[in-house]
Amino acid sequence: MTLHPTSDLVSVAWINNIPDIPPDCCATTVPDQEKWHKGPDGISQFISTLVIGGSPPMGQAPIAAPVVEVRCWATKLTSNKPPWNTAAQLAEIIRYAAYDRAIGQFGQPLHIAPGGKQYATATVTGVAIHLEPRRIYSDARNYAVYQFDMTMMWREVGVLIA
């Protein structure tokens, strides 16, 4: 039986496929900080996504258009100062990937296999950023968090609706 990809899975796969995003730096659930990617500067980084709305496929076109909340996290355990610039840079990398059609971000097959389960291949056809990345305050652990929303248009490869 073929497992069909979901908007959550596709958003994570697309972000993890962006050049300059650390490998496996994105998921739908924020893991323990020890499992985050740690940069050469000692700052740990992570990106989380959450589908918060969107439009179902229109008519017979099997194209999904979810609205996805993206949060970019950064922290340095040895400092009480949140590393805002690192979190902001993750958001900017994603934003520029949404704009830049030259680097091949759209149309690439995304092979999705979380937890060892293989899902059908998906492809992202476009991304639109809705909100300027902004700081999210009130984290007691001195984490820097930037958040923005985007619409992601995607489809499962090989699906045709008659």
C-alpha cells in the first residue's frame, strides 16, 4: 500500500532540502536541545513547522496549498543571551529559497521516509511568504525564535485524477 505524503511531511522535506539549511534541521516537533544541529560557533539550531490552515485541492487538481507556520530556533547553552541573529538567518535562508527559482528549489522530487516508512514522492511547485519573519519573545530558556507563515503549493508525483 502506498503511503501518501501529508502537508506536514512535505514542508519538513522541502526545508531540509534547501541548501545552507543544516542536515535534518527541520521537523514538526521540536526535539530535546541536545539533538539540534550545533554550529561551529556553539549555537544550536532547529526549525519546526506546523500546518495551520490552507485550501483543499480545487476540483480535480491534486495540488495542496497549506498555510504553514515556520519557527526558527537558536540557543547557546553557555550564554544567557538569545542568539537572535542565528534564528533570523535560518528564516532568511528559507525566505530566499521561496523567492529564488534559479537554485532549483521547485520541482525537485522530495523523497519522504520519516521513521523508516517510505511515502510517495512529492514535489513543491511554489512557496509564498505571508508575514515578515518576526521575533517571538517570552521564552524562559533564552531561546531565540523567529516565526513566519507561508503557503506551500505541492503535489504527489504520479497522481492523476480522472
